[in-house]
Amino acid sequence: MALEPIKTNADTQAPLDIIEPLCAVFRRALKEENLKYTPERAMILDTIIAFDGLFEADQLLDALKDKGHSVSKATVYRTLKLLESCNIIQQVLFDREQSHYQLTVGNTGNTLLINIDSGDVETLEVPELIELRDRICAAKGLKAQGHKLQIFVSAVGD
């Protein structure tokens, strides 16, 4: 299920894209699968929204415990899969040992520089890339909703 902006158009202003609340998107996706929006799933979503950038499932579990919430590891992993299936989060692969995730909503252009030697990840702002992406989409009669580019680097000479 993709997030669809809600279009509004007042007489005195240009069209405005409003993204519906993530909890509503998640509730609808769960309902389509005959699943419930439980308090545990709500807490997991709220905690993810509070993260800045990439996070791991274990970091999410620790953050939930720090807030005094008792949620099983299995519930966290199942909820991550559900959130990924409705495009609220995305998995970012750069480490064979650990999966990382990030919130996709609000990420109109996501470029990551990933150092495979150290595991460091840097989010880059590349306006030229966003302009190029938008030009390519416009030429095809499409509107970009975002992008994901991962650049893997290592020290020179390796």
C-alpha cells in the first residue's frame, strides 16, 4: 500500500499535498490484512517516528524498554515487517550482520554514504540529484515521491 497525498485546493492558494497521519495509514493496512492496531504496534510506530535517521531492531527494542514498555522481540520484528509492507519504513541494507531501517515518510530524497570498513553511515543532501530525479520523472509524465541511493565506499587503496 503506497502513501497517497491528499490534494486540497483553496481559491486563494496553490494546491497543497497533505500526507495523512502514519497511524491512519498503518491502521488501514492492518485492517486490509484483518489485523488489529494494538497498543504495542502503536508504541512501536511512535518510537520509530521519534528516531532520527537509521535504527536497528535492537535499538527500537531498547528504546521501548527505556520508556517502560514491555514488548517482545518477536512483536517488534513482526511489526517492522508490517510497517515495511505498507511503506512507512524501509530496510537499508549495508551490513550482512544487522538490518537497519528508516522512516520513509517525509524522505523525499534519501542518499546514504556507507563506509563498508567502519560501518559509518552519512545522510547526504544532494539537491542536484533531486533536480535530476524530478526532471527524469517529469519527462516521463510522472511525479517522484522520493528516492533511495546508497553509495558504498571504502578507504582508498583497498
